Amino acid sequence: MRRAGVIGGGAWGTALAQVCARAGLETVLWAREPDVVADINDHHENRLFLPGVSLDAGVRASHDFVDLGRADFILAVAPAQHLRSTLATLGPLVAPGLPIVLCAKGIEQGSLKLMTEVLAETIPQAAPAVLSGPSFAGEVARGLPTAITLACPDEELGWRLAQAIATPAFRPYTAGDMIGAEAGGAVKNVLAIACGIVEGRGLGRSAHAALITRGFSELTRIAVALGGEAETVAGLCGLGDLVLTCSSPQSRNMSVGLALGRGESLEAALSGKLSVAEGVASAPAVRDLARKLGVDAPICEATAAILAGHIGVDDAIQGLLARPLREES
């Protein structure tokens, strides 16, 4: 594997293109915005989404899917709610067996489908894999140490992909459970909003720790009900990612929760943000999916209700605290 394609010119797509170039791969980054393409090619920087980071000269940007045609694998980093339309456009150019690594973290609204299901419906000839884990784009792009999960049902292909993108500072751990990896990434975004609300409301570190722990229980139940493995979400793509995004305002999802907890409206919390907070769109889908699976997910339920304006923050908190006592496990 010597050539990588990356779809998505946002912060995370740009950071992953940087990883690929550092790994010695010929790298083409597809971006929708002409200004981003020009900025990367002319100045080796994505000043719109990842300002202040000098990009490797090996990263070349394009707004034409045809330029991804020579890639040995593709990292799909388009936002979860736009992935279907993006893949549908790409599909006719994809050769049978081309590995497509899904890097978006979310559940599709309406269909309640995971990103691997969206890929199977739009580009059935592709070989799927999932990349997920605790990673802030700016840190990854700057070369700070990061470890992630690369899940692929084809063990040999998983190892080849991991070896292709690994660098001294970017360490992929392979797994076979794509469902667990996807569920962890999708649900943790919703829980990060909830943790931000707790932080913004000034409820203390004890409440913060309790929410992460009970939220992880919800995440695990949903992943297992979908057919994933509890062991998978106990790793980087579940617990690791949850700890990161629930512990730093640098997380887009947690920052939205912080604003809501301080009494701001959702519109105000999202205003001025170029990057997508996936948890806002995924919250109602996670709630509906949990109901469909018959899984108890009160934190995700409350978060979705707050985002929809169906309940106030204080009432949601009181509702969670007033739930009947139960055994922990």
C-alpha cells in the first residue's frame, strides 16, 4: 500500500492526511471547499479548519473524486449524516475490493444505521474497515502520541492497513469487531454532550465521574445489543474515546454541552463552529436505536430531550437522579 485517499477536508480529515503523508504514503485529500484545496496546495495549511498546523508537502488536495482513483485505500472522514451522499457519488469509481476505512462517528438519522451499513448499501464492492479512538485532530496533526482502534473483519487486510498508516507517534491497534468500534464512537459523542452539561452546570467532579461510568454502561449495552463485543468497547474505541471527549472542552461535543449547561440555547452553542459536533445529530438516532433494541439508556434519552428542547437541563438532571435504585451490574 503506497497511495492513500482521504475524503473530507475538515480538521480530522486533514489530520489523517497528515498521518498518511508522514507514513510515507502518496496522499490525496478530497475537500468540498475550493478555498481549502487551494490553501493546502499553495500554502501547505488548512487555515479554515486546522489553522496553525504546517502540513507535510506530501499532502495534495483536490475537489475531484477522480483524483482518488489511484488510491490503494481510502479513509472516509465525511460527517456521518452526509456520508451516504458522499459515498454514493464516489461509488462508481471504486474498484472491487478497494478498502474503505470509515472514520465518521455517528448513527444515520432516519434509518438508524451504522456507517458500515451505509457503506454496504452504497459501495457494496468495497472492503470495509473502521478507524476510531481517542484522538483530537490538532494533536494528531502536530505529531503528538496517539493510539486508535482499526477494526476490520479481514485480519490480514487489517494488519496491512495498520502497517500502512502507522508512524512513531500514531499507533493503530487492530480488532475484528467493526460494530463495537462504531457503537463506541457514536454513543460517546452523545455522552460527551451530557458531560459538558454537568460541567457547565457546576455539578462537580463526582457527578462527572458518575456520568462517565454510567454512560459507559449504556454504551456497552447498546454495542452488545447491536452484535458488538463488550471487550471491544472496553478499549480505545469505546472507553478510551469516552474518557477523552468527556474530559476536555477541546471536544466539540463537550463544548456544546458546556454551553447548554451554562444556560445558552443550542443555536448559540453551535454558532460560529465550522467543525461538526456529531453528537447533536446522533443523539436522537442513538435514543431511537436504543428504544428499538430494548436497551435502557437514560442518559442518552435525557440528552436527546434537552437538545430537542423537550425538557430543561435542571428537570432532566432531577429526572435522572430520581430514577429507582438498582443494582450496579
